[in-house]
Amino acid sequence: MSGRQASAELLFADEIDGEVEKQVFDLFDGLGLATTSRRRLVHRGPQDLEWLVLAALPLQAFLSALGSEAVKELYAGVKRVIAQRKERASDEPDRCVPLVLQDERNGLRVVLEADLPAAAYTQLTTLDLGAFRQGPLHYDRHLGAWRSELDEAGG
């Protein structure tokens, strides 16, 4: 990404156990990122997105350097690790998004929802994140584009 090592801070939801935390940590660390992790605070507001893992990192550089296939594989890895643990722990359906990427500089969030098409990952790695004022960004399957509804609403 650059001369100095990029970093990633992983924030885990309380329901993620220590084994899953370590496996997800290892996925990011294996990409050569100086990775740290912690647990999120229990208190959340009603507008907060439900997620299991939030990765705060230099998002534009990370996406550009990694490439669409690697981002897709990273997401699949996180989702697989969480799903394996969940199968053993509960039959309750999961309403949370497994992985959200957040730019460490401006806080813009990109939501990686289940079963995104390959085109979404390709587009994400070439997307100019500076064109968005606020997020979260979601992939609109109908339009085939990443968008921020808050930007579009002028909020």
C-alpha cells in the first residue's frame, strides 16, 4: 500500500467468541496489516448498523492495493468463520451484517452484505470513496452501483 505498514483496527460485537475473534484477526493480519482488535461498547443508538466485525483501516488504499478477488475472499473468510461458530452456538437467524469496512480517516462505512455479486467487489476496488460525503455505502443490486442514500437525500 505504501512504504509504511498499513494498519487495521478490528472491532468485534459482544456475541463473537474469542476463537472467532482470533481467526478473523488472523485473516486481516495475514494480509500484511498491522492489526489490533477490541470489543465494541454495548450501548448503541437506534441509527447504528448491526454488524459483527467492523474493520477500520485506510480504506481507499486497502481496496486499491488488495483487488476485488482478495476483498471477496476476505469477506467470504469472515462470513465462513462466523457461520461455523454460529452453527454450533444457536439456531436463531442472524440479523447482523458480518463485515463492515470503515475508513479510518473520515469514518465512511462500506457495508458488505451477504451474497454480493462479483461485479460489486470489482466496482468497490475502483470506487472513488472521496465522491461520498457520508455513508454507509450499500451495493444496489438493481442499479448495479454502490450508493449512499444519505448523500442522495442531501442529508
